[in-house]
Amino acid sequence: MTMTQAPPATLSPQVKSALLALLVGGIAAILDSTMVTLAIHTLVVRLHSSTGAIQWVTTGFLLAMAAAIPITGWAERRWGGKRVWMAALLLFLLASVLCAVAWNDASLIGFRVLQGFGAGLIFPLMQTLAVRAAGGRVSSSLMAAVSLPIALGPILGPVFGGLILNWLSWRWLFLVNVPVIAVGLLLAWQHLPADRPAAGAGRGRLDWLGLGLLAPALAGILLGLSQLSADGGISHARVLVPLLAGTALLAAFIAWALRPGDREPIVDIRLLRLRSLGTASAVLFTAGAAMYAAMFLLPLYYQQLRGNSVLDAGLLLIPQGVGALAARFLVGKLVDRLGARAVTIGAFLLTTAATVPFALAGPDTSQWWLATVLLIRGLGIGAVLIPPMSVAYQDIEPGGIPHATMNTRIVQQVGASFGTAIVAVVLQSLIEHGATDAFRSAFWWAIGISAIAVVPAVALPAKQPRVDALS
């Protein structure tokens, strides 16, 4: 396939309608995954449980989500993207209702695992189907739209979660999904293009061995990283065992996926040899780490160091959401004019600089100053995902779109867990020596992660991403 330069593309009304359907359907899953983290203490009290047990409400969701990602490419080929998308929304809807009526901690954890599996199908499909709807025309405008929930979810989730926990029962954290997903299903039925496989088309076999290696590998790595801040650190068995097992399984999957032959692995990592996808995936790994490291710290900073309530902490983070939203209207034009490399490096540097004030702040630092800094930081994190996501598809044939999406989603998910684990370890290890110094050290680590993220961004192509149809 030959790459060509094309002028910036505008999204057609049909593509905009499809994007609206995808965004409405996907926003519930994105917000839900961040809202529930605020409710840990509430769930401990209401369900008469322990913090250790209730943490699995979040951990189980994340592990199930990671395990589901590799299935999306095969499912799309087998049944068609539109049908799989609607089935994933229905699964998430059912799981949300079940979570809302959970009677104890064990039932809630089980239903959250089901919900996480649905979310694991939704996130990569949202990206794949957006590219499909655009006929393979991968533009910065398209990526700005499809990545909007991914950027805003961790920022707006605490706001909505805080409002619900302050005024309503915790069960509404899940019930609010019902009308949103219902609208998303209706829009998907009306506006997503039909892509049912032809009657005589080969649908391929599921790579059971690859799935059996990759799904538990991702779950093990994410589980180990999530436990890293516990007492004992990396030497603790509950950290070391899943990390080593996950790494070994991942190595086995890589060896299996790289074996010569005409079979199609569950996730085609051979595509990472392409510069476009390989460099974009490296950037998305560091972007996930940089974004989520500070996002983990910010709500805790306001609650533990400044004494704000959950609701107040969520409201104080609104400027970051405003900045991230504003970046969506600017970054597409910047990428078209300056190229993916310059915009990504600039976004990382802006994010890094806007995080420094939190490493210097204390309990009495001006709220207005921090709000201004958060607005600027939101501009940085709102812009950082779009250029690499646009670049990722440049050299990909149409049949490789789902594999490219799964590769980028997996590395971003692992990167987010990696960044969060690092700052959580720093914070946990220093908190007993004083909250102010502990948060300052943790923020400096988050700053370091953002600065290091510039390194792989240098390898991105300097020219604007191609927006012509894939052929």
C-alpha cells in the first residue's frame, strides 16, 4: 500500500452520526469505570465488607476488561462490528442493572466482572468502528472525536460520582447507565453501517491457544501492578506471582504469534513492525502512564491533604475537564499544520509543566492557582492521545484495523496501570513520614513519567497523518 499526503478531511454527516452513536454508547462504560473508584468507602459501609474485599469491585472490572480486549477482532469478523457493538452494550446494560441490585460484596464483584467484560469489548470496538465508518479515512478530527470519552472519563467520572454519592444511593452509580445505553443502542441501530459478514465469507477460527495465553497474561500483569503499593512491594507473593506468571504467558504468546504460517493470531503483534503502529503504540503506552499517574494522585491530594469531600474534590477537577474538552477543538488543526511529532511532544511538555505546581503545592496553596494549572494540564492531556492514534493506522490494511486497535488499547491499558502503580508505591511508602512530602514526591515521579514520555514521541513522523482511504 502506498502512503500519500492529502488535505485535512472533514467528517461527512454519515460519519458524524455513526460517531455520535459510538460516543453515546461508550461514554457510560468510560464514566462508570472511573465513578466507582470513589465509592470504595461507601460500599464497605453499606455492604458490611472490608476495604480489601471491596477493592475487587475495581480490580475485577479491570482484569475482565483486559481479558476481553483480544476477543474483539475475532468477534467483529465472525458476526460483524455493529452486532457485536450492540451485544456488548446489552451485556454492559444487564451487568449495570445487576450491580445496582447486588445484595453483598461477592455478588457485586461478580457482576462487576461481567460489566468489565462488556467494557472490554466496547472500548476497542468504539475505535475500530469509527475508522470503519469513515471508510478508513484516519484523520486527526476522527481521532479527536473517538478519543473524547477516553480523555474525559477519568476527569468527569469523579465529578458525577461525587454528585451521586452526595445526593443519591450508591446503586445509582450503575442505574445512570441504563438510559444512556438505551439511547446508545437506538442510535447504533439507526446510524452504524451494516457490516454483517457475507453468507459465504470465511469467518476464521478463534485462536484458542493465543487467547488462552494473552488474556491471563494481561490479567496477571495488571493484577500484579495493582497490588504493587501493598505492604511488601514487589517482593510480596501477591505481586510477584501474578507479575511473573503474566510476563511468562506474554512471552509465550509473543513466541506463538510470531511463528510463521498463514493462520491469524488473536492479536497480530507482527503489525508492530510497521513504524506507524510501532511508534504510536510506544507513545500510547507512555501516554497512558503519564495521564493516569497524576489522575490517580489528584483526587487523593484534594481529599487527604486539603481535606475536601469527595464531591468537592470532583468539582475542583472540573477545570482539567474543560481544558481537555477545549483541546479537542484545537488539536486537529495543529496536527494538520505542524504534524503528529511536534504536537505530541508539545502536549507532553505542557502536561509536564502543568503538573510541577502540584509537586510544589501544600495544604494552603491557592485554589485559583491550582484551578488555572489544571485547566492548562487538561489542554495537554486532551491533546496527547490524538496524534499517535491518528498515526497508528497509516500503514494498516483494512483487514488489520481491528488488530491495530487491539494493540493500541492493550499498550495504553498496561501503561495506565504501570504509571498508577509507580506513584501509588511512592505515595504509600512515604505517607507515614508526612502527607505533604509524600504527595510532593509522588507528583515529582508523575512529572518524571510525563517527561520520559517525550522520548518515544520523537520517533513519530513529522509530516501530517494521511487521511486518504485505506486501500
